Amino acid sequence: MSTAAVPPPRSPHPRVVVIGAGIVGCALADELTSRGWHDVTVLEQGPLFATGGSSSHAPGLVFATNPSPTMTAFANYTVAKFARLDLDDRRCFSAVGGLEVAATRQRLHDLERKRGLARSWGVRAQLVGPDECARMWPMLDSTRIRGGLYTPDDGLADAVRAGEAQARAAMARGAAFLDHHTVVGVERGGGRVRGVATDRGTFPADIVVSAAGFWGPAIGRMAGVEVPLLPMAHQYAYTAPIEGADPPPEPETVRPLLRHQDRDLYFREHGDRIGIGSYAHRPIPVHLEDVAEPGTDASAEMPSKLEFTAADFEPSWRDSVELLPALADSKVEEGFNGIFSFTPDGMPLLGESQRLRGFWLAEAVWVTHSAGAAKAVAEWMTEGRTSTDVHECDMHRFEDAQLTPAYVTDRGKQSFIEVYDVVHPMQPMQHPRPLRTSPFHQRQQEQGAFSLEGGGWERPHWYEANAPLVRPEDEAAVRDAWASRYHSPVVCAEARATREGVALYDMTPLKRLEVSGPGAMAFLQRMTTNQVDRRSGTVAYNLLLDPGGGVRSDLTVARLDDDMFQVAVSSNLDVDWLYTHLPDDGSVVLRETTAGTCCIGVWGPLARDLVQPLSGDDLSHEGFGFFKARRIRVGHVPVLALRVSYVGELGWELYTSADLGLRLWDTLWEAGRGLGAIAAGRGAFNSLRLEKGYRLAGTDMTTEHDPYEAGLGFAVRLDKGDFVGRDAAATAAEREPRRRLGCLTLDDPAHVVMGREPVLVGGRPAGYVTSAAYSTTLGRTIAYAWLPAEAAEPGTDVAVEYFGEPFAATVAAEPLVDPQMARIRR
């Protein structure tokens, strides 16, 4: 099918050019035009609609359940939309269900966890026994498995057919789809995209969206935008016809889609043949220069289908025959190595580039999530926000150190390996490590630091040197093998030592910005919810809202001088958000200082006893009050001291330049010997912050929640003047929340949960856990959870379902520890 290169009629909306007519490009054109943006042109280098990209050969399996609520929401929307689509009186989706089987006890345990995730996100799922699995798949040897997870709403999408159906709907509203237009350049001017140059002419554009799939990095290079995506080959094979297999009346499958993740395999029917996909082979990165040009028509060999490497598939064939013995009389009749997109964290790349305004990414999106991701990008473009939180998919989530080709390759390979692995929620990537370390890293190693990784940083979780501080009660909580991973009773000892004495915390990975200039105060006042116009030397806790009043993040703003502020933000997404909103007149300078500085949190009732003898400055409560900032000296080291505490104890964040960091640590460490000072890690930090009810942005609240639902209304000053999201926040302040972030304590002190478990009210799922940790102070687990407002009242009896077992819990008034804030303000 070919469409003449005639642009659609002009409209008052932006001119949009989408690069790529695969499943994502088609879905995005449909979503944009359905919202009234009709000046949309989709450019495709191959034929329409079997373009030769990943969508053209994708097996079409749609499994909704995912540890990420965002990805599950994308999948649910995709299923709902595809179920309504038909093309030439043929449907585009078959809800045949999904069946994942477990051959090991560990995998069966993981299926119980996945059932909990499904219940948290509203997906129908049930655990079934081996015999029921064999009933659904008669070829299956039930003696080889322990059970399965059945999801009746999962199914099979025909990606090419679904793409064309959406494209036709978009064309009916004015969109143009142009085949055999190879993009050769992205035109730029004044920091904005201006158009797309192809081998058949140039297309002016106000907005350009790269939905080019594994060709995305090449398009990014044309635009000067880094696209951290690694094309990888994934094997798919077709058996010969199997004797006795009854072909279904239609081409679609009739049995559930089958996954054997213990062997990195999945199966689907193709009439009387079986299709087998494998992630068990070695990672096979693909270089774009080795990929052939698309053919002139849909019958040509697709460039995304590489030669089948039979030797890589041999172990997978043996595993397939073991699970499905009927395959022993068959063989692999044909196969291919199909190219798919992998990112360093396995998540999509969505959003508008900060480097080139108007240039958007909709990349690394698989068929399962295609319509949902396209809907989010369309909302983002047309309304300025998304109805589903997308911070996990935002293209700006990566640090600069995570954008190098070597890093993208290492992590992309690991993402491929882990597609079907049992991955613990705290499990870090292993390579390359260490990448980013604070100036204290050597001392932390000497203390036996057990570190996890975040944003490329090594982040001590606990220190083995503190093992002698462990008490019997620290090991009282019952932790199964899952909850015991990446945990030590030393965490409890470090939390107690912080509450009773003093501890040093490495806070260097906390991102820091310097905001300065004559317009700095007005800029921060406009971007944040709390009052920033305070005298120098004060600190304010603030929120960043999106235009709809959703909580993007939280941050602290320290006013150091009339036109100078230090802003502590949660992630690179906050940096991008602030950069995006900088005034054009040059009155504000925003500079990230994280890499050149470091920070030690000194917290505990003995914090003043530690720091005061090292400084000639008055560190008394009267001389240096809570939420104040001052430049002081600690020994030989000049520091910026902020009287703030995220663990609910007396203390300071002490900032200095990276070259003086080790000297600062050693000075504090030596002075703390007589006080019993310890180094403490993120495990204790997380437990202590939950005792105080301190929220974690992106985990406890997202753009899907307003400040009042999240219990953060105190940080919103509606009377301070206009700020981003103010009108929506004002509306939210006037209505009764329909849900709230509630604080739960588990009734049995031995019970431990970890997060994302369903919360049951009256025996039925009503919410889910966001954060959880064992509290040494209380001797039981604390969990924060989103609940219906009426169920979030203190005293309400609920249950947290952990691997299928309901743990009794009670909604509690917060904060649980020191509600009068006496410990912090002494």
C-alpha cells in the first residue's frame, strides 16, 4: 500500500512528523488525531504496514502483569483497544489467556508473587495445579512442573493488522502515511526541531517523534540526541506440522499463550505447528550498519529477521521437548533471529528531548505496551501531562554516565538475559561496577560496606563492621528466602544506633543544583509549591507539581544569598523539568554540582556532641535552628551545613567539595570514636524515614496523586502566588480525597513485607503497598499503601497479601515516632 506524498490540510495545531510506521507510530498517529491534532505525517522507510521492523515479525504475545504499575496500565490499555479493532472484518486481538508454568519451587514462589502483583494492579490471575496446566495444554508433561499462573485476559495481538487498523483510523481524520521515505536528516534551528529530510524531500515540522524502533539510535544521532537503546537478536522458531494437532478454525491460537520461564522459553500455536521463542541464548547485539535496507514491498525479506543461528537454539529445543514431549516427533522447520530493542533498564524511552525542543522519543516499546505508551505520549504532547505516571519511562531518567555506548551495551545485554529471570526488586545490575563512587568509598570498603547501585552510584546498604551491634531481637522477624535477599540484621542495628547515638550517612548521590541569578527566586517560586521567598539561611521543603496538580517530585530549597539557592532534587527528571522551564531572558543560571561535591548526613541524639567541638560556630538549637543553612568550618574543612533530617533525629547535612570529602569523613570519624559513632547505610535510612512518615517521590507518590491525597498538603502554599499546578492543587484542596496514602503496621511482629503487595479491605484487593520496612524502634513492619479514603482512617483493620498469605495489619496515625518533632528540634 502506498500513499501519495501530499501533506494533510493545515490546522491550528502543530505540524507533527512521526518517523516509523510500526505498531507504535501507527498507534501514536491514531491517538493524536483522535485528540484533534490532524496535521500528522508518518514517514516509513519500508512498505506499509509490514515495514520490516520489529513489529513485522513480533510473535504478538501480550502479558499484562508486570512489577511496574505503569507497564501494566500500558498493557491493559493496549488489550482494551486492540480488542475493539478489526481490519477487513478480521479481529486484531484474541484473548486466549496466558499460562506461565513453574518447574522449580523458586519459580512457583515467583508465580505467587506475580499473582500478588496482578491483584495489586487489577489484573485477573489465578494459580493452577499441574493437571489444570496439562488440561489447557494437552501436549504438556505435567510431571515436569509444579503449577502455573493463568491470566485469562492476556492474549495474542497481530501487530501488523493492529497497526494498519489504527493507521486507517488516523488517515480518516487527516493523517498521511508515506512509505519508502528514508530519513536522512533532522533539521534544527534555534534549539528546536524544524523538519525531517528524506530521500524524497523535506517535511517541515513543529514536532518530530522518533518511533523508529531499533533504528532509533540512528535517528537520534541525526537530531543530536542520545538514544540509549541496544538492538538485540532474539530467536524464534517454527516446528514442522505436529501429528494429531487439530488446526483451529481461524489462524489465531485457541490455547493460552505458554511461557516456560525457567528455561527462558515461550510457545504459541500456528495452526498445526508450534512457535517457540527463546531468550536462553547468548546476547547477540546487532550493529545497525549490518542491517539490510527494507525491501520494496511486504513480500520481501524483512531486515529485522536475521539468519537463524541453529547452534544457539539447540539447548532450547531440548528443553522444549522435555516440557512438550510431542515435539520429539517433530523438528525445527524454520526460524529466524529477530531484532528487538533493549534499554539499560528494560523500560521504554518516552518524552521530549531537553537538548532539542520538539524532538520526541517513543522508542523501545514492545507490542504488549504499544497503544498504552502511544496514548501517554499523545496526552503528554497535547495536554502537557499524562494520566498514567511515566517517570520510569522518561527518556531523561538516565545520568550522563549511563549514556555511554559501553554502558548501554553492557546493561542492554543484561536486560536481555534477565527478561525471564526471577529478578528481586532490590537486585542491582552487576556491570559496570563500581562506576560512580563518593570520596568516602575507600573508608566504606574498610568498614565492609555492602552496596547496591542507583544512578550508577555505589550506595552502601549496610556495613559488616557493625555486625557486633546486632541483638537477638534484630533477627526476630521471619524472613523467607525472598525477603532475606539484600538484607542483614545489621540494618536494624544501624537504625537503633542512629536513634540512640550518632551515625554518618553518605548522602552524596542526592542530586544537587545551584540556582542563581536575579531571576532565581521568582523562578523557584513559580516552579515549587511552598514559600521560597524567605530570608537567606533558610531551608524549605517543596513539591514539584505537573500542570494537573500531580506530584512530580519533592525537593528542598536552601536560600544561601539573595540570588543564590541550593536545591536538592530526587532524580535527573527533576533537573530536566527545571531546565525546561527556565526563563529565556538569561536571568536564571542552573548548574548541577553533584559530581564536584559530596555530603555526609550526621544524625542522632549525639550529633551535636560530635560536630560542635570541631567547629568554632554556634551549633546550638538557638544559634542554628531546624531548617536553617549556614557555612561553617568542621576541622580544616569548609562546609555548607543544612539543619535538616530525613531520619527524624538531630543533625545536619554537611556539604563540601569532592577534594575535601575524605578529609571531612576522617575528621568526623576520628572525633566520633569516643561517642560510638558508626557509619550507617540506606537500609537503616529507609526504615527510619518510614518511622517518620517521610515520602519517597516516584515510589510513594507520583503524578497520579495530588498533594492532599499523599498527605503533603502542608507543603502547598496556595496564597503565595501562581506556580505550576496551582489551579489544579486549589481544586484538589476543596474536594474530599477518594484515596489516601495510609500508614500501616503489621499486627504480627514477625511478619515482613517488601512493597507492591495488594492490600485487602474486607478480604478484597483495595490498594497496594508502596514502601515497607521493618522498624527497629517499633519492633514490627511499617508499610505505606494507597487505600480508599474511608479505609485509610486510623484503626481500620486491613491485610497485606504476601505470596498469597494475608498478613493482618492496622492503619495507624502518623508519624509513628516522635510526632511532636522533639528529637529533631533539640
